[in-house]
Amino acid sequence: MSIYDLIIRNGYVVFPDEVKKADLAIRDGVIVKVGDHLDGKANEEYEADGQHIFPGMIDVHVHFSEPGRAHWEGFETGSQMMAAGGCTTYFDMPLNGIPSTIDRKALLEKGKIGGMKSVIDFGLWGGLVPGNIDDLEDLAKSGVIGFKAFLSATGNEEFERADDFTLLHGMKKIAELGKVLALHAESDPITQWFKQDHLIEKGAVAKCAPPLREREEQERLITHLMEGEFDMISSDHSPCPHELKDPAVHNIFEAWGGISGGQFSLMSMIELAVLHDIPLHKVAMWTASAPVKRFGLSSRKGQIKHGMDADLAIVSLNGTHEVSETNFFAKHKQSVYMGHTFPCQITATINRGKIVYQTNVISEWERGEWLKVIDSGIAVNN
């Protein structure tokens, strides 16, 4: 009789194309068997009767500002926040640290900190800034999942916005390296123009500034791509889940950028699915399998099947979750969701077979791993 580390029984498993009741057997952090009424013993069993088992969410855009600005948000509380939201892997952005993640030394320093503090798995973005074109290859070889550049002022002197020279040469090099380039595509001159007091007082900013700033930069980028004979890219401003509930802001330049929402991304997607009769396997695609495909991760993550990492979010659609300061794990307790009640509840989060979160309790002794994306696969560095 087989002995497993963990068996999860009687859950409604969200597969890529259907939801079906099944048991999951896990050994050494990997799903080794999926089926009805699995035989065998386990060191631990989890009864998921009536609950849904999603693949762990993969959040490709978080800001944990270590080293240097941990007072904003850091790996410890930030990763706890993500785990409490059913996230098992996240990708941290490069700009807010001191130093910013723009060379190999800074990358390794940040990866070491994350490896000591993060309770779930993580990857790291690298930066594209003026003067670091020669660092891009080392960053890619060291495992960054992609590169980020700003076309408007970042607000951080450690991470300068990319001029056209940097952007064109950077795009060419990043394409050669087979990596993704993410762009904060807002026109800096238009942004600065809209910040003039007389325009802010008229309330014009909140209504028309973001689309105008973004459209100007997107059109300019497409021109660069065509003239430089780069592969064409799609341009799409898809809102983050927390933006769907973000109240109107009269003066967006006084708003606190990056107010935490990652703990509620999966629940907000499930809420929308329930409201609009969207199949739950679509939610699993948006939050797990699509990020895996987009960033060229190996087949270990993003779906629930034999041979995959046991990265799971167990969700009750019969329970509710009212957001409060006591159950919000971020360092700062501001959120557009404060006081909102979701029609679902994350009851457990499992990262590589280890229960890292269970109904408002974080298993702080568990640590995640730094996932280095190299040659379309994953190398793990603890």
C-alpha cells in the first residue's frame, strides 16, 4: 500500500477544461496520483469535502521593496498576504529596492533575501534602465523571468525611466535573449503637463489623463517596433482585479501607488465568475496556466495533474470572507476591498505539498523557493 505525504480528499478539482470531484495524492511536493477514492495511507490527510481546489495562483506583478524599502512592503508580510489569497508563486518587480534589480549582483542579493523570508515560491524581474544594456544578458542567465522599463518618471531615483535609445537597444537585446519586456507605457511629457495645478483643479486628470498618456506611448512604441523590424507585440491595458473596484480618484497624483490587492485577486475573479456565470476553469486559466505559458515556465506549475508541483488553493464557495485589518496580511492595512465581503473563502493554500496557510493562519516555518527561469525551464535555488 502506497504511503504519501498528503492526501486531499473529496474536493471539486478545477481542471483545465472541467470541474470534477477527485482525491489528490502528494509525495515530495508533487502530485503523484489523481482519482476517485484513492487507496493508500498518508502522513497527513486534508478533507476538502464540498470545497473547490484551484491550481495555486501565479501573480506576475508584485512590489516587495527589499532591500532598502522594506518599510513599504517586504518579502515576509508580502508573501504571507499572497499565500492568504491562494497564491503559490509571484514575480517581484525590480524598481523599488535599493539597489534596484538592474544587475546580477542586485538580483542575487534580492533572491537571497526572498529565499530567507518568502513563505511561497517567487521569481524576480530585472530592470531595463539607461546604462545597463550590457547587464541584460547576465540577468537573463541568472534567471530573471523578464524585464521591466518605465517610459514616464518612476518616482525612484534608483530606477530611471528609459529614453528612446535605451528602449530600442534594450528591446533588441531582450528579444535576442528570448525574454519578455514589460513597459509602463505612459508619456512623461503628458503626465507632467497634466500635473499642473490648474488642470488638476478642473478634475480633468481622473477622466482623460490615463488613456491619453498610454495611447500616446503605445502608438510611439508600435512605430519603434515597425521601424526596427522587431516582432509585433499586442498592446492591451487589462485592469488588475483590484482596479475593478477602485473608487474614482479626483487627483490620481495624490493617490498612493501600488495599494495592496494581491491577497484578493483570486477571490475577486471567483466573485466575477459567480456573478456572470463564467466557468471556474476559466478562472484557473487566467490565474495559473496562462501566466505559465506567457513566461515560458516549465510544466511543473499552473495545472492540477500528475507530475505537477502540488501548488493548490482550496476555496469554499459556501463560505464568505469579509476583509478587515485583522485578516489582511499586508504590512499596511489600506485596501480598496476593506469591508467588502467576498462570496467565497480561501480555506487553505498549499505550496509544493506543504500547507502554508489555513483559515487566517500562516505556517511561518515553511519557506518558498526562488524560481530561476533559464532556457524555458526552471532551476530552483534556495
